[in-house]
Amino acid sequence: MKIVSFLIAFVIFSIVILFHELGHFLLAKANGIRVNEFCFGLGPTICGIQKGETKYCIKAFPFGGACMMEGEDEDSTDNRAFGKKPVWGRMSVVFAGPFFNFILAFIFAFILMSCVGYDKPVLSGVMEGYAAEEAGLQEGDEIIRMNHFSVHFSREITAYGTFHSGETIKVTYARDGQKHTTTLVPKLDKETGRYLYGFQTMGNVRVKGNVLTNLKNSFYEVRYWIYTTIQSLKMLVTRQVSPNELSGPVGIVKSIGDTYQQSVKNDGYYYALLNMLNWTILLSANLGVMNLLPLPALDGGRLLFLVIRKFTGKRMTDEMEGKVHFVGIMLLLLLMVYVTWNDIVRFVVPIFS
């Protein structure tokens, strides 16, 4: 079963990464940029075929992938080199990778919504002694807005409370077709150490909609995962979350495997497949956000260089920019080693203890 879990995680990673690189590839072709190699994996080439100007291949280490364009990280005299194209064209090529991850997340979200519907943000009750009860909220109320955040799923109620712990919030809710607004001040739950508003949600109850509803909610599903990723990064930067809690490939593979095995055991293969779809949505949206961070070696870092070049007229040579991105890659690899080691200590070492 563990081998099956690993293979499923491998397939999910492969789909997410290849779709990301496909975005770069298609926009590079559309802008007339020469693509020398399109590959899955890193390291030495295991196999590949040459088709036209591009070599399509599989590398030895099945992690990552690349769309290698002429003149992307070095100076080139080729008229079809990346650096020879207009800045807006290059920006579209760089942005296409993360954007394709959002497209993939949207497609899979639509499939998921069409199969099982969405979790409507309706309260199943309120906790005694907390702000929600004191404000008169009750079972059946639908939460519409929390401060300036519009709510579409029940899990967004929990997520907002987690990311804005301790904050006073203005809540808009609907009851019998009428909208009401109230202000809630959270109370500290001494047992859990968490600030609670007293909401109880029926997130396990999903409502099926028509095609238009599913399309709309698929957009909100992707928005939810983008929001969750950004807020999690904020908590990491502000040290509300320890770096030791980060999960790398080992931790993600374990979580995917645990979800799959639990789903098969309790609900069967159909719902296990749907949960794997959910994992793909999460990881694809996450990869899209992470790649847009303005850091060297990431797509966001490349976009930042292009924006600076476009609006200031200051030009760093392609070779120098390539060196900056190389340093960024080395730092990212060190971070990957760190989180992987933490994963091994947390998940692998206890097995042999």
C-alpha cells in the first residue's frame, strides 16, 4: 500500500510540474522563442526524442522539470533567444507557468465540484458562552462576510479565524432571506489555547449546484487555496509558525499516502480519487503562489527583473542575471535539504525507533 501511495504522490507531482512547464513552453513558442529542451526531472537524461528544434526528455531524478529556452540565463546572439524578445513577451512567458498552475487547479476544482458539490457556509450551531451565541447567531444562519473577506465555503470560516486569531470581526450573515451584521469579539479557549468566536459549521455537508454554480465555486476554490498559502507564508514570516513545521516532499508524500489509505478504508476508491483531486488542487495552487514570490530563481524573481528593466531602463546583463538566479537556486536547494531533513526526523526516524 505504501508503494501505491508513493506512486500516487509521484503522479500528482508530475501532473502539477509538467503543467507548469507547459505554460512556459506554449507561451515561449507563441512569442517565437527557441525552446532547446522540455524535460521532466533533474540530472542526467535517461531518454528523450528530438522533435524539430526541441528535445523532449526524462531526467534521472523525478523531481522538478524545465523548459530550457535559448538565452534564458546567458547571453545569446540568436534572434530567437529569450533575451532578444520584447519585455512584455518575456513577462508573459515567465508568468505563464504559475498561471497554468491556477488553470489546472481550476479545472480539477470544477471536476470536484461537479462530483460532490461544495460545503455551504451554514452554521450547524453555536458554542455556549462565546460571542456567536451572545450576538444571537443560530443554527441555519449562512455566513456571508467576515470583515472584508467574502465567505463561500464553511472551511473559510475556520480558516479566517485561524489566520486572524484574536481579532474582533464584523460578520454579515443571512437568515430567512434577510442580511444581518454583528460584531464578534473572540474568547480564549484555555484548553486549546485558541481564540474562538463560537461557530459550529456543517462542513461535511456539501451542496450540489448546476454548471454555472460549479464554475463560480471552482474560482472560489482556487482563491481559497491561494489565500491559505499566502496567509500561511505571512504566519511563517511573522514567526507565528515555526520553520520546523514546514513540510517538504517527504512530508507531503506521507500526507498524500495517509489521506489515500484512510479514504480507501473508510469511503472506498471513488472518494479516495476525489481526495487525490483535492490534493492536486492544493499543490497546484500552492506551486503557483510560491513561484510568484519575488525571489531569485523563482518566476516571481524573473518577473521582478523584467519589471525593473521595463520601467527604469536599467539593464543587468543576461549573464549577471543568470548568476543571481543560480545563487537563488542554491539557497532554495539548501532550504529543501533543511525541510527534507525535518521531514525525515519527524516521519521516518520514529518508524525505526
